[in-house]
Amino acid sequence: MSDATRAILASWSVEFWPALFAAVAITVYWRGWRGLHQSMGRRFPRWRLASFIAGVSVCWIALASPLDAFAGLLLQVHMVQHVLLMMVGPPLILLAAPGIPMLRGLPHTIRRDWFGPFLASPSVRRIFHFLTHPVFGWTTFVIATWMWHVPALYETAIRDSVWHEIEHAMFMATAFLFWWPVIQPWPSQPVWPRWMLLPYLLAADVQNTLFSAIYVFRESPIYGTYAATPHLLGISTLDDQSAAGAIMWVAGSAVFLVPVALIIKQLLQPRLA
């Protein structure tokens, strides 16, 4: 076994609290989905359960696998982690329409005495409506992406585990807000007509392209940490930086443009019928 392979295997970490949270979330969703699948099978088919499990698993892998350990050594690994936390995991979870299954999966007393009154509060509904508005979701998503890649903040997150966890929390939170109006999980209602999500997604793709191009075409290292670390697997700092930009460019464009194509198909269907 090579030293690199040994290091990768040793980098797997099964921290208690993240693993417990993932297991509890999947269990609660499954308990709620099971009853809904029996009574509303067309609304909650098996693929929704699979989507939820996959989404939670993707987020957990991004945080607990060697991706997290090697993100401080290779910028391209950090970008893969970024893609999983902001463009893969959250959309998969939202595709599962998690609200009602998660609520129904909770113990009856907790659902009735705690979450029920809380979610029924007019103030909570107003706050939730504000947070899930497309303008707020798009803005926070873009700000989080650019802000945490400013060299000073990025280097701080690499050195300090607390800031590193805050960074990941912001990535995931803003990703849920961004993808909410795109997926519009049942039983929520859209704020904008469906066609307005086309410029919403295309604008996100444009800013992602600009963001990625900086890494691809920059002729000097952006982050001192990667310039100072050993060249893992013989990859130079600039090649690593260019690869990171290419990952964001290709993966990001695919993630943004696939729903654009699906929305266009939805909009054309009534005319073709």
C-alpha cells in the first residue's frame, strides 16, 4: 500500500455528532415518509426517500471523508467539497420534500407541543417567507461563495476549526435558500412565476463562471497556504489552482443549466399539448 493510499484511508473520520445527526435525520424522515408513502404514494414515491438519504449522505461525506482532510492541502479538493455542500447535497434533500415527512416522523408529543405551535406562529411564517424569497436566497448564496474565498477569510477557515465549521454551515444554509425556489418542495407555494427562475439560474451561472475564471487564469497563487504546503501527488500550486477553477466551472455550469433545461421543457409542454 502506497503512502498516499495509507494517508487517504487514515483521513476518514467518523465524528460522533455529525454521524448521529445524519442517522437521526434519515430515521425521522423515514418514519414520516413511510406513512405518507402508504396514504399518498404518488406524492411520496420511493425515489424521494432515496433522494433524502443520498442528500444527507453527500453532505456527510463532504464533511467526514478525506475530502475534508485534504482540503487544506489541495485547492481542487476544497472545490469538490464546495460543490457537494452547495450544489449536490441540499438540492437532493429538497427534492425529497422533507418538511411534512420530517414533521410526521417526530414523536407525537414533540410534534404537537413544540414544533406544531412554533411552525403555526405568524411571526415564524413571515420570517420563513422572507428567508425563502428568491432574491434573498440568490444574494446570500453568491455572497457566501465569494466571501469565504477571499484570501484572508479562506486562510482563517483553514487554520481555525471553528471558523471552518462556520464556513461549512453558511455554505449549506445559503444553498438550501438558493435551491428552495428552484425545487419548490411540496407543500410550499412559489413567490415568482416559473419563467423567472431562468434568469435566476443563468445569473448564478454567470457569477460562477467569473468566480471560476479567476482560479483558472490567475498566474500567481491566490492562497499562501497552498503555496507553502508540499506538492501532494506532484501537483504544482498553479496547476492545482487551475484544476479547482475548472471543477467549479464545469460542475457549477452543469448544476445550474440542467434545471434551466428542465424548466424550459415544463414551460413548453402546455403549448405542445
